[in-house]
Amino acid sequence: MVLFVEYPKCTTCQKAKKWLDSHGIVYTSRHIKEEKPTSGELREWHKRSGLPLKKFFNTSGMLYKSMGLKDKLPEMSEEEQYELLASDGMLVKRPLIVGDDFVLTGFREKEWDEKL
């Protein structure tokens, strides 16, 4: 079973959920705004993903842009970035899928086909 972290109103999350259902993948769904990831979870998921930490930020989101994070992130420590991500689920790239040995950010069908 995998953890599917989503914002239900997000069209990309809706597409990803349909993909999971059509492929018969069992998952637990978690609303990213109501139950936002903790800094500890984000730290663990980041390590497991092998991705740069920046890939965990929703860079196209209004909150990211209004906070001017494009310019601020390079000056922040990893710990500060984890705390920032944990402060508001809308800053986190979604959907996020967490398996035992992988973490995927965003929905790219080819990548999901390979991992799931």
C-alpha cells in the first residue's frame, strides 16, 4: 500500500487518483491541507526520493510566488526549508506518492508506470 498525499481540488491530483484507481493500486489518501506533512516526514521522504529538496516545493503555486521563495530558498538551510514546507501544505508539490522504497512528487505517468 502507498500513501497518496493530495489536494482534492487539484486537477493533477484528480488525474493521478484516476490513474491509481485504473491500475488497481491500493492507497491511503491524505488531504495535504487538512493533514499537512511534518518536517520529519518531509525530511524522510526527501532522503528516500533521491530528489533535490526544491522538487518538494509547489513552484507554480500562488503561495510560493507571493512569498518570493524563488529568491529566498537558495539562502535558506535545508532545515529551514523543511520547516517552511511543513508550515503550509499548499507549499508542497502535489500529488505526492510515498511507497516503502520510493517517493514521487507531481504526476508524470511514465515515472509512475515505472515505480508502481
